[in-house]
Amino acid sequence: MRISLLTLFVLLLWAVPSRADQELAVYPGTVHTRIGNDLLINGQYHRMAYFTTRDPMMKVAKYFTDHWSKQGYPVVADGDFEREGVVSAFYTREGLQRAVVLRRHMGKTVGFTVLKDLWLYEKPSAGQDKAIRVEGPLFSSEVSTRDEAGGSRHSTQLVERGMDEVRQELVSKFTAAGYKAVRESGGKLDGQRTLVLEHTRGAEQVMTTLVQLADSRVAVSQTWVGTDRPDGMPNADAVRQAREAAMRKGLVKEKKP
């Protein structure tokens, strides 16, 4: 299985208590930084961290391959291990998969260590079922996280339709769900037409990015953040207050129209 940059970015952000009590794998001599708490990706539980090292990618891959093989676990490796590579071990008795996803970046090896529960699957919650999505996608992936203050959710869809049609469907669904349109902007990214839609509803904020990949193919990336606490503050107000505080401290300057 090849791991692309899109797959890696889609994996970043989520949460729900996982049954996987074991710790993440560690590469010696490096600092591992956790990504989120316990993560829920398309219904399956994950735990993830990242690290960087100046060691060659092949050396890092060999360490994990040897380490897991000596423990007696089946190990699978895939990739060229010059630009990218993945090493996975399967803990069949515990129903867990350990993996390290490796890439080269600015002369360093960047590793994402992952612990995945292969036995548990969580159905979408009632709140997730009400998420604003485009109908009939060719591809869909969703990642969510929760903590004491609230949660966030990121979804990615690939749709076989025109940009304007997809935009109109999303705008209509947001309006019907009681969201308020805050901002809309467009432009081009690497020659591809893009649209960014921002909506709010109470203490929820949704940022939707559309990228036109072809005349009748659109990528939809959506990030939702919010809180269900009674004292929760709408994100728009929180952002405004943060900007005002930064301006008072002289950290940023107000832009003139």
C-alpha cells in the first residue's frame, strides 16, 4: 500500500477512548510528539505521534523491522525508503497494528508512529450523522476528536460534479441546517480554481474548501470545530477577541481597507 501526502494530512486530528492500552513505538534518541489524544478515523481507533531524525530513512525502517521481527510479530514493509515508506507489524492476539510512516523532508526523516485497533469499530454519533456532506461522493474519509471542551471533525470528499453545482448544494444544506454564512472567497491554487466557504452556528464553526481537479471533479475538504458546553463561546467571537487582544499587545497590526 502506497502512502501519499494527502493520506498523511487526512490522518491529522480526532478522539474517543481507545481500547488500545499499549504505548506507541519509539525510535531511540528522538522526541515523539502526540497528535491529538486517541483518534477515530472512519470508525476505527488510532493513536499517533510524530518524530524527526537525521538518520537515513532506510536505517529507521530497518530498526522497526528488526525490533518487531525479534518480538515474533508478522512485519510488512512497503515503499522505496528513499522518499517514503511504511513498516507495519500485526499483533494478532491483541488485535492491534503498529506502523511507522516515513518521509524525507528538508534533509531529515519524518516518522509517524501509529497504533491501530483492528477489532473495534465505532458507528458515527448522532452529531456526525448531521454533518453537512455532498451527496454521492466517489471517495469519502472522516476524522474526529473530542475532549472535555468540545471536539473537531475533518472530512474529505471527492465528487464527480462541477464546482458551482457542489457549492450550491453545500450552501443550501448549510442554510437549511441553520448555519450563517460568514465569508466566501475564491482564487486559484497551482492553477486550479478554489473556493473557501465559512459558516457558523452558535458555538460551531465550519470551514469548507473546494478545489476543482477537473471540469467535473471537485475535492471537498471540510473542518468543523465546536463545543457542547453550556458556557461555550461561538468561535467567531473567540477569534475576534483573540485578534483584539493581539492588537492591544502590538503582536499584529490592523489591516486598512
